[in-house]
Amino acid sequence: MVSYNYLFKTIIVGDSGVGKSCFLLQFIDKRFEQTHDVTVGIGFEARMITINNKLIKLYIWDTAGQERFRSVTRSFYREAVAALLVYDTTRKETFKQLALWLKELREHADSDVTIVLVGNKCDLNGKREVSTEEGEQFAKENGLIFLEASAEMGLNVKEAFEEAAKSVCKKVEDGVFDLNNEHRGIKVGRYSGNVDGRSGSSSKAKCPFCFF
């Protein structure tokens, strides 16, 4: 039976159309779909990764970016310990919305949530409206990890999730989270070995509502 050292509740947030679902699809299945249905409410996937010789299982919620779903998706922020905050480097308006998304994350997720700022579609340099320096500055001012990425090219997709997991692992080691209180955004498991580095998709994973 596949097990893990830790399970982390992870969410992906950002405006509609920035590529959140494509980003997650690339991470889970290593593929890209040019046309992708708009996420309605919430999506769920799971994957194993290895961080510092520890097997980490990520339970990942892909949230809808439209305002009409906001009251629904906020409930899934609760006690998340890792978050990817995504904007589209070719759409300045999605960058301008980051302060609002960041405010919601810090109000509704775990107080010690790790946030990775992801500038998606960085391969489309001819259409770029947000510079790398702007992304770096926003991340620096708000204490975020920063990466530019491309869901289509697979650039920095796995790295974004790994950076989030590394930060959470470090916080666990430093005693930031009290695991004796059964912190709901982190579950301690047992590593049984001989895994291929990936869990199943949502259809194969344990129902997320059974744990969170």
C-alpha cells in the first residue's frame, strides 16, 4: 500500500483564464490542452512528490476564478498550508487582482500558509504585459516565493509545487505547525517505500472530504 510522510492541503487561486487548470493538468498528467473547460466551483487532484527524502502527498484543490463562485471556493481555503497564486503574464488585469486574492488567502487559509506566486504563460514573450521584475517586486513586498512558468511548455510547473512543499516541510521541521493537535491542513503518515512518485487522480484518490 502506498503511504507518505506528510499530506499537505494545497490550493490554486487566481483570476479566471490565467491557466490554473492547465497548470494542474500539466503537473498531474504532464500534458497540455489548448482548450480547457472553465472550472465550475472546484476541482481536485492528488500527487506524490519527494522532498528531502520524504514522500509528500499533495491534495490539490483547483478553484474557480469567477466572482460568482467566490463564496463557494472560499470554504476550500480553510486550513490550506500551501497555495499557488497564479496570474497571466500576458494580461495585466490579472496581475492587478493579486492583492485581492492574497487578502482572501490570508484571511481564510492557514495563518502560516506558504504562497508561491506563479506568472504563467511566460513563453508568450511577444504578448507579455507584466515584466519579470514586477512579479519579483510583488513577491518580495508580500513575502511570497516567485516563479514564472508555462503550463503549455511544462516550464517550472513541477518546481512551483515542489517549492511550496519544501517551504511547508521546513515549517514542519521548525515546529511552526503543532502536529499533535491533528492540524487539518497537514496529516502525518507512514512511508512504506516502493512508490512511483505519483498518486492517482481524483477518481483514484481517497475522497478529500473524508479528511478535510
